[in-house]
Amino acid sequence: MPELPEVHTIAEDLKKKVVGTQIVEVYYTGEGQKLISKSGQDLTDTLPGERIESIDRRAKYLLINLSGGKKLIFHLKLTGQILVRDSSHKPDEFTRLVLKLDDGRQIRFADRNGFGEVILADNIDEVNPNLGPEPFQIPYKKFYDSLIRTKKETIKEALLDQSLISGVGNIYVDESLYLAGINPFKSPAKLSLNETTRLLNSIKKALEEGIKDRGTTIDSYRDTDGKPGTHQFHLLVYGKSGKPCKKCATRIEYTEIKGRRTHFCPTCQPKDQLSLF
């Protein structure tokens, strides 16, 4: 699933490419009817005439702010892609929705698995009222307080809780915990303030690295030109099961925590660790 760095990359691309353009036609293709059935909205009549005023990102959501005051909100889920194409460009596989612009280009929403969502709303709270603070904005003390109060049994589960901290998913949680030297099975309630400070700094670092590399492409993530990100070539633990840790050469271990793939170094992230901070 595209996480914060991937959606950030798409948002920044769209800011450069489509802000100021007007939507002149909207149509669904392939299995686009699924988008209508999910949202209960047929956008073919409501979007034409709207001008794209600005682009935002909130957690893993992409927001296209329209001149009429509403927001067109995308959630890419597992395999969603937002592509900007010239009208002459060949059809993109699994395209479900097309927004034709007044300059002749198209914004295409493609989604192989069909789990993605496109919703027209007044604000993001209509779509998801339970989003937690952004990683780059949450104060250290608030982050600590949220972790020690959560009912999640492991720190891995807690960081995946979008109501606690938003935008971070499976890939960047594993990377962040490794950078912080914290075992994914550790109880969040047992983390010290210094440990949570180190962890939040590690989350920011992992996300910044992902943004710098224009996202991580494990499967289907693409930017608006249809190009993959490159951060997958720089991952430290995620997807590295059986390979040597870059710090200590111990083999990276793979496990599952509540059904989520989890990768960690048993030496650098010991399970029964004592806090020295």
C-alpha cells in the first residue's frame, strides 16, 4: 500500500502539473462502476467545470481542492495509481476513472485490485474522522502519551494505528523501528520518553529518505509519469529476510504480528532489551 512518501510524491507531482487546469469531462472505464458503488457518487456530472485550485496530502489520502469548495479525495489502498497522461498516450491497464482537462491531458486513476476509493467531500473528516497527527507535526510528548495509553500489545501494531499517528504503514514502520533499535514486539507502554523521542526521530528519518527517493515500489506503486520509486533499493530491513544486517551482519528475521509482515534484526533490536537512556 502506498504510504506517506508515495502519496507525498504524487501530490508534489500534481502541484506542478495540474493546478489551475479545469476538468471538462469525466468518465469511468473498465470496472469503474466499483468506484460508484463504493462511494454512492457518480462524478460524471458533478466534476466537469470545476477548476483544480490546489493539491494536499493528509496521511495516505490525496486531496484535489476544487474551485467549488469541495475536495476530490483519493485513497490508493493496495494498488491504486494516479497518472497524468497526454490524450494520445496508450490506455493504462486497470484504469477505472478518467478526468479530462482543458489542456487536453488526462488524470487517470488505475487500480489493479479495485480496493481504491475516490470520494467527493467537503473535507477529509467526512471520509475518515479518526486520523491521528502527522509524523512531522506531532509533539514528542504527545507521541509518548499516545503510546503509553494505547491498548495495542506491540509497538508495531501501535505505529500502524492511523488514529495514533497517520501516514505510516508496514514498510516504514519496520524501517523506523530498526533505525531506533526497538524490537517490534515490545510493548508501547514500556517505552521511555527518550525511547519514544528516538523512535519519532527515526520515523521522520525513514519517511524523509522515502520521499527523497520518490517512494518505495515493492509491487504496483508508480508516480504520475508511471515511473517506480527507488527507495526499495535502500531499505534496511523490510523485505530483507535472511540477508545480513548492514550494522552487525546478523540475519534479518521475518515474522508476522497480527497478520502483518514484520522484518527486524534480532541483534540490533533485541526482544528483551533494557533501556539505557
